[in-house]
Amino acid sequence: MMMMMKKKKEGSLLRTVIAVTLTLLLCFLTTDSEIRCIESERRALLNFKQDLDVPSDWLASWTASDVDCCDWVGVVCHNHTGHVLQLHLASFMFGGEINPSLLDLKHLIYLDLSGNYFIHTPIPKFLGSMGSLRYLNLSNAGFVGLIPHQLGNLSNLQYLDLECDYYDLHVKNLQWLSGLPLLQHLDLSSANLSQASDWLQEINKLPSLSKLRLSGCALSGFIPPPIPSSINFSSLTTLDLSSNSLDFNSILFWVFGLHNLISLDLSENLFPAPIPVHLQNLTSLRHLDLSLTFFDSSIPNWLYSFSHLEFLNLGYNNLQGRISSAIGNLTSAISIDLSYNKLEGNVPRSIGNLSSLRSLDLGHNQINGTLPQSFGQLSKLESLNIGFNMLEGVVSEVHFAKLMRLKKLFASHNQLTLKVSDNWTPPFKLNTLVLRSWNLGSKFPSWLYSQKQLLSLDISNTGIIDAVPPWFWNLSSQFDFLNISHNQIYGEFPHIPLMLSYLSTIDLSSNNFTGPLPCISSNVTFLDLSNNLLSGSISHFLCYKINDSQSMEFLNLGNNLLSGKISNCWMKWQSLILLNLENNNFTGKIPASIGSLVNLQSLHMFNNKLSGKLLSLLKNCIDLVTIDIGKNEFDGSIPKWIGHRLSSLKILSLRSNNFCGQIPDELCALASLQILDLSHNKLFGSIPKCVNNFITMARNNNSISPFYFFYVVSPDYSDGPFESELLVIKGNSLEYSTTLGLVNIIDLSNNNLSGEIPKEVASLQGLQSLNLSFNILTGRIPENIGDMRSIESIDFSINQLSGQIPQSMSSLTFLSHLNLSNNNLIGRIPSSTQLQSLSPSSFFGNKLCGPPLIDNCTINYVKPNIENKRSKGFGGHMVDWFFVSMALGFVVGFWVVLGPLLWNKQWRILYFQFLDHLGYKRTGVVAQIWYSIVSKCCKILNI
């Protein structure tokens, strides 16, 4: 009975427990299902949204009609209480102001506003009153000004990221950090900490800190060493001090003691010394970046023993010597970058041991020898760069045997030869391939057919002599970069729109392509078809899909056989920055729509048959830096507006046209001008005295940088293209490209300019070449011509200059070409090493003496030992045979020249017409004299 009662009680108790449990569970489930966000917090979020500039639909769920803010995008609430805990609003692209209503979110522990556009907005001070915050990320959100010290009140904060654009934020000190004892992650990258001289001591007070990023914070100079025992960075695992001006002496004493470091970034600092041996103590490192630190030693052997190292970057230094075979010990390495150094020798075979490797960059060194076949064993390799080295020999299928994961291969500018079978199918599916300057053989590489994922291809200068197969043109529609230039590829372009990818680059230049221009997709940004044999009209190319605007910024059709008029369809090409139509057979006038190219910086139309006046609509192209319309048939005067409207102009070449009138003084407003070529025209009048306003020519410190009007981001980040210009310097025509930024010249030769050479010319101390030949200039050479310290070439020949050569010319130490011939100069040639080393022909046709001429000059220019040149004649009288020979020579020369003219009327007419058209003398003055002489002779002889 007792047992039965006991069991009954136990059963009743069990039922009671179950009932209570079920009741509590039901209550819990019912309560949880009814959880909604707190009304006061919902209103706070709506007020916060109200002050934001929000793109449409980004916060569409944040509406007053939706009572549950816990369902709003970016909002995370507590499961039980409904309080807003987290706001994930990174990269929502909104700006405006931050409403203090956020203070009503008393339980907010996570706030991420990074990647937004609070442009020119200070970080709100009230954020320092949000005491529950544990995570605050305001990085790259446009905030500016002083970082508020009130952030030091956030005593629960564990994560703080205030990374900004270059110095947008700054601090006076970092003492406020002492109020953040729980902080584990601190990122102040690009904030200006130059005033916080105690930054290390203050950060040292953060006992929980594990990640510290101070990249680009203007940290410099000597860091006062704290007592070693006071260093409190035992928990630090990540340290980034990159892009500062630190020297190694200021950080050695404490960085090398951080034995728990996993990641160390000291890149872009000033360490012109060997890699310090104390780094070998940091054996836990997995990430080490010492790039751009100017280390000038070899790679130390101890570095190869870092078995845990996954990421190693020693690029952009002055490292020398060989890569040790011990590199094969870095078996954990995922990425190794040794690029842009001076490493030499062979690539060690042990490179094949790096079985974890995904990225290897050995580019831009002096590595030589053959490529080891062990490369083919790197089965996890995804990116390989061996470009810009001195590698040579044969690369075969074995080198790629197991590279199934390879996506990017950069190997240009070596002397490698690829030899694979005709039916080879590579194991990889590349998206980027750069083999520029390899020897791929004469046939177009058929194995490219398998590369269906290829986006960027450069096989320029690889010796191909073949037609492009049809399958390749179909493949090319997926490219965003294609360069097959500098081969001997022939055939016609197919009538399909090439390159469908947005912002694409095509370089098919320097081949043997024939036929008409292709129709090109409007997505193409860069197109170079120059130096081919393309022919026909340009109309269908320019006017294709006339209503579609073009993305084209760089267009080079120069050096082809194109002809006809230039169509008036330029309205759709308004993105053009560079236009090159030089060395073709275009005729007619420049179309008016060229004036719509408001972004144009470089215009090349040299050597065509274009005519008319220089189009006034070019006034709209105010960004022009280069105008080269030389060797055409343009006429009229040089427009005055060029000087005021085109203030950025650096190159103005109007040579070999029919421009007439005077050189306008307004051209002197072109302060940036470096190349002025007005030669071979019909200009008259004097040279403007205001030439000293050419400020760039007057400076003696020109940039060594080439002209870039459009920078192509090629797959291997190689330079180009450069602006180029054909210039006549020192009597030779040469094309300048990479050094064009160094050149300053003025060429006004072969015109009808008169008057004196203005002394202001001598103030152009940066000028390297001055050519005023074949004019009718008079007066003396400016006495101060010796001030032109950079001048290398002067040509004043075939003018009417008089007087002596200025003594100051002897100080022109760079002068290597001088032509003063056929003037009226007199006296002794000044003595200097430069002048005496020149050819005597530089001074012919004057009354000059002294070296390098044979005449050594005597007083009053009387020849010494003159008696010795006389001899006795008939009857014992002295005869000066010099005068006898001169008279005889005159008679013979007179009849040799005039005889045929006197007896042949048709010859006389042609000769007078020739004299009347001489380009460097005025209106046939000489012709009139000769005509008078010949006419009198004809009358005497009855001819």
C-alpha cells in the first residue's frame, strides 16, 4: 500500500513538473513571438534617418508605417528584450549629418558607419557618451577635423577604427586612449599624428591591445625609448607602421621584442641599411612586409628559416645577390614578392618545393639563366610574375605541367622562346597573359583557343608572321585588354564590333593589317591601329552608330594609307583626350565638329593634305597640350586666340604650311610652351620681343617625366603610351617620346622674318635648340647669348647678320651644333673648347678668321707674307696673280652662268621665275638685278 502511495505521489509530482515546464515553455514562446523593437528606439532611428542624405531604396525599410524596427535593414535587436544592439550601415553611400538621437539607443554595442560620405563633417562629440559601445567603425567615411577626445569615455570599447583619407583627421595628443582599457583593435591609419610625439607611450597603456594599425600617420623622427621593462605589448599580434618616415633606429628597440607578433608591416619607411638581424627573433611571423624600405643588402639566410611565414614582401628595395636555394624551406609560404630589386643569378630549382604557393613575383630584377622546370610542380600557383628580367632559353610544356590553378602569368621582356606541340592544350585557364617580347614562332599561337576565360592578353613583339584566325576575333569580344602590336600580322579586320567589355584597350599597331577600318564597339577606351596599311575612308568608322556616344579617350590611326575628307561626326567622340591622324592622305578642311572635343589634350594631324584656315572652333578645346598640324596646306595668319585660350599648350608645331603674316605677340602668353615650330611658312615681320614670357623655356630645371596624356593600365603595369613628336634638332629629324618632357626648342627657320634677333631670346636659359636660319634677319647676334646655358644647337645661317660673334658665346659649354654660315659676320671667332671643336663650315660665307678656320687673323685683316704671293711678270714688273686669277674666274663664271640664258629665251624665263619664288629673299630683289644685267647684255648682243 505504501509502495502504491509512493508511486502515486511520484507520478503526480512528475506530471506537475511537466505541466509547469510546458507552461513556462509556452509562456516563453508566446513572449518571444510578441517581441517588437522599443518604440523610443524606433523613433530614434527614424530621426537618425531624417538627417541623412540617403540614396533611394537604400533604407526603404526604415518607414514610420513599419512598427518593428528589428526587421529594418542593418538593424540587429536583442532576441528577448527587443533593444537595438547593432547598426550595420557600412558602405550605404549616404552622407548628411549624424543626429544625436542615437543617444537614445542605450543598449547599442555595435556601430559601423564606414565607407559612407559624411564629407567635411567632424566626428560628433556625443559619440563619446554612448557608453555601451564595444565596436565603433567610422573608417573611410569622409569625416574630417580633430578626433574628439570624448571618445576616451567609451570604457567598454574593444574595437576602434578611424582610418581616413590622407590626413583628413588629426589629433593633438593621444592621452584620451588611456580611458579605453579593454581596447583590442586600434586603427588610426592616415590620421595625422605628427603632434602626438608621445604616441608610443600612450598606446603602451592599452594592456589588451592585439592589433595596432598606424599606417601613413606622419610618424617620424626619433622615438624616445621607454624603459624596456615598461613595454606592455605582450598581447600584440598585428603591427602596421607602414607609410611613415620612421628610421630603423627609432623602432628597433621595441619592435624586436614583440615575440608574439604574427603580422608586421614596416613598408614605405626609410631604412637604407641591411635587413636587421634582430628580425630573426620574431619566429612566429606569418605576415612580413618590408617593401619600399630601401634595404640595400642581400636576402639574409635566416629569413629562409621562417617556417610559419605565409606572406613575404621584400619588393621595391635595393636587394642584391642571388636567391638562395634555401627559399625552398618556406613551405608555408602562400605569397612571395621579391620584385623591383637588383637580384641576379638563376632561379633556384628548390622553388618547386613551395607546395602552398599561390603568388610569386620575381619581376623587374636582373635574374638570368633558364627557367627551371620545377615551376611546373607548383600546383597551387595562381599568379606568377617573372617579367622584366634577363631570362633566356626554351620554355616547354613541362614548365606548365601541374599549373592547373594558374590565372595570371606575367613574363614579358625576357629572351624566352616557347616551344610546344601544335596540339598542346594548356592545363590552366588564364584570365591574364603577358608574354611581350617572347619568341612565340611565326604562327599565331593556336593554344590560345583553349583560353576561354582570358580577359587580358599581351603577345606584342613576339615574332608572329601570320593572319589572325577567325576564332580569335570571336574570343576577343571578352577582352578588356588586347595588345598584339609590333608583329607582322596581316589580313583584314572582320566586320564585327571588336571588344565588347567596358573600358577596353586595343593595341594592334605596327603590323601589316590591310583593308578598311573596322567598326568598333562604343565601349573601347583606347584604340591604336597606327603603323599598318589600312586604307580607304574614315567616314564609316567615325559615323558608325552615330547616335551612340563613344567612350574612346585615345585614338591613334596615324601612319596608314587612309584618305578622303575627315567626316563631320566628332560630336559622339567627346571623351577623346588624344587624337592622332598623322602621316595619312586626308584632304579638305578640318570639320567643324572637331571643336566639340572639349576634353582633347593632344591633336596630331602632321603630314596630310589638309587645307583651309586654322579652325576657330579649336577655341573650345582649352585643355590642349599638343597641336601638331605640320606639313599640310593650311593658310592664313596664326590665330591670336591661341595664346589666351590654350594656356596649357606645351607643343605647337605649324611647320611646313602656308601660314603668312606676323607672329602674334599673343603667343608669348603660352607660359608652359616647350616646343614652338613655325618653320617653313611665309611669315614676315620681326620676332616678338616678349619671348622671355615662355617661362618653361626660361627655366633650367625641366621635368624628366615623359608626357602622359593617357595612361594605359596594362596588365603588368608597364609604362605607356607616351606622347611623341618628330623634331628637327641639330639638322636631324628624330622622334622624341620618353624624353620629350626634357626638350625645349624654337624653330622659326625658312620664313621671311626681318629685323634684329631680340636680346630677350637669351633669357631662355632652358632652351636647347634655336633655329632662325633662312630668314633675312639683320643686326648683331645678341651680346648676352652666352646666358643660354642649356643651348645645344644654334642655327642662324643664311641671314644678313653683321658685326662680330659675341665673346659670351664661348661660355656655351653644351653647344655641339652651330651654324652661322652665309651672313655678314666679321672678326675673330671667340676662343673656347666648344667653338674650336666645331666644323669650319659652321662659319663659311662670312669675313671671319681664327680657329677652326684656316685664316689665323692678322691686324686689319692684311694677309702676312703678301710679297711672297707675287711674282715678276713681263718686263720685270711685279704681277699679283691673285687678282689675275680672280678676274679670269669672274669672266669664266659670268659666261658659264649667263651664256645659256642669253642664247635660250625659254631658259631665261624659267630662271627668272625661279628667282622670284626663292623663299628666303624679299619679292625678287635679286631677280630684278640679274634681269637688268641680262637684259642689257641681250640688247648689246641683239638677242
